[in-house]
Amino acid sequence: MPLSQALQGLRVLDLTRLLPGPFGTLILADLGADVVKIEQPGAGDYLRMLPPLIDGIGARFRAVNRGKRSVALDLGCDAGREVLLRLARDADVVVEGFRPGVVGRLGIGFEALCGVKADTILCSISGYGQTGPWVAKAGHDINYLALSGLLSELGGDRTPRPLPVQIADLVGGGLYGVVAILAGLEQRRRTGEPQHLDISMTEGVMALIASELADLLAAGEGRPAPGDALLTGGLATYGAYATADRKILAVGALEPKFSGGLGPLLGFDARPDDLLAGPPRQRELAQKIGDTLATRSRDAWMELLGAHDVCCEPALAPDELRNHPQHKARGVLRTGDTDWGLSADGPVHTPCTRVGPDRVAPQLGQHSREVLREVGYEDATIEALLLDNVVAETPG
């Protein structure tokens, strides 16, 4: 059985929006889970309307919500809360990304969920966690990177610039959330106990820089400044260099066996102790490598260097990904009818799965009627909920 069917039969109620939770539940959906996305009637997930739009729906929303079903449900009223608890009774996992305390005030917190399903699993994703003095503070990805210690490592001798990828959201929240959910399911299988999973995006990023913190513990005050450490600019044979056509070549000749092979190709004398050499030697090598790579185009260099095992690769622009032979051979990109020939509903497969072209992002409330019927609501009751604006639908 392919991994795209591994979680078949598992139902996940997804109360999250924007990136962290939706990215995590995308992984679960790609693994075969039935992800029911609960959205506010009218607006839905804010990401739906964030430009640029594709066929009226935010491109980012489509990318992280394929393969899910959408129920538009007003959680701010008693009737909406009752519907949510009824849905939770038949769900295996509930994922939420509100500020800590909000689900409790709405009457759908951990205790309420356990009241309808004794072995419920609730995964709460937040910026700073469900406890502590920062529990009620608002934040976004850059704030979590700042408090984790990562942002200060990005600047070197300059003020750090925001990263183009939201690491705290996608990894610190979404990916660690998936890991916790899968572990929680196994724990429940063993013990039958409910689980409230407390995922802090800040702590998720802190876990990613554990090796840098270990360096600090080992080196103390002698630790290199940001931008001067081994893998952040301190080693000449591990960095990014401009070529003659103003494109970028990534040089990763970290170990002596790789730098030793790269030296003759770029005209510098590699030494076995270069890995441990100090700043003067690294500046000398970086100048030589930079000057040499600036004499030819990126593709010309790759024609030469690609035939040797020296850890050099082109820094591809997004529109070059679809034509790269490795990506084509692996089928990592999902084809579609956009200008780039890729699917608007997530142009990239998640690493462990390959899902079909039928996996698309839902319209707001597209599955409201369908899902409510599955948990036992009669059509007359559904019509009343629709009439009272407790539930909304957009037929698919």
C-alpha cells in the first residue's frame, strides 16, 4: 500500500488557518487522512483572499489545502459549538491554531472535546506555547525566529532580512505538529488516553538550532560571530558565489576530499587543513574562488564541475525547477494548466507521497452538507442551520 493511503480511515478536524496548521494537515491529507477544514462563513481562511489569486482563490491557500474538505461553520454561537462537538465525536484528531485560551472560551477546548470523545487528541499550535508569560502575546514568523535565537544568526555584520520561507510556521508549527500527532496516535493506541499536544512554533525553531547552541556551549566566548561560523560564511569552500551571468553557484566542498577535488578545477591550492584554517586563509580562498567563478556563466561552470564529485550545484530560480533532470526523474512536481505547467493546488508533492491531480483545494463550505450528513444530521436540520447562518455552503 502506498504511503498516500497510510492514514486512510483517520479523520482530522482542522480549525487552523494561514500557514502553520494547514501545512501540517496537508501532510496528513497527502498521507490519506480525511481532513475536514472548519472555516468561518463568509470570509473563511484569511489565506483564501491573500493575493496573488488563481481563479479567485489565493495561490498560497490552494498550495496548502489540497485534498481537504471544507465546512463553513460559525463557532461563535451555541448552535455552531454543538455542531463542532458532534463532528469531534467522530474525529480522531482536532487541530487548532487560535491564541491559547480561545478554544476554551468558545466551549470547544480540551475538556469539552474529552466530554464527547474520551480519547480525543487535540493539537494546539501557537507562537509561544500554551503556558508561560508570553502565552497571550500575538506574533508572526519573524517574531518566533527572533525569540528562538535564529534571527540574530542570519545577519552577520548586517541587519537580518526576513527569510523567504516561514520556517517557524511551516516547520516549527506544521511539521512538528504532524510528528506530535502521529506520536499521539500511537500513544493512544497503547494506553487509550487522551492527548493535548502543545506545539510552540518558537520552541520548534529552537530545536532546529540545537547544534548551534551546542557550539556556543563548547566554544563559549570564543564562538565565531554570526556570519563567521563554519557553515554561515566562515569557510570559503562552503558558500554561494556569483557567476559571470549574475547567477549563483552553491559550493559545498566541506570535507577535504571535496575541496581537494575542487581546487585544481578552480585554480587554487587546496590544503588538508583548510577546514580548520583561520579567517586570513578563508578570505584568501574566498577571493580566489569568487574571482574564478565570475569568469564564466553558471551553466558553463556546471558543465565542467558537474562531471566531478565536488559538491557544487546551481542555485535554481523557481521557474527552473520543472526542467531540472533530478526533479523530473523523481516526479516531485505536480503538473497542471498554469503558465508554468504546474498544478495550482500545490505544485510540489510532500516528500513521502505522490498524490493524483484530483487533489484540489476546496471552495469555502463546499462539503458542509456532506460532512454533516455523515455524522447523522437530517436534511431538515441542515437546512435550518443553513437558514440561521450557523452553517454555510458553496456547492462544488
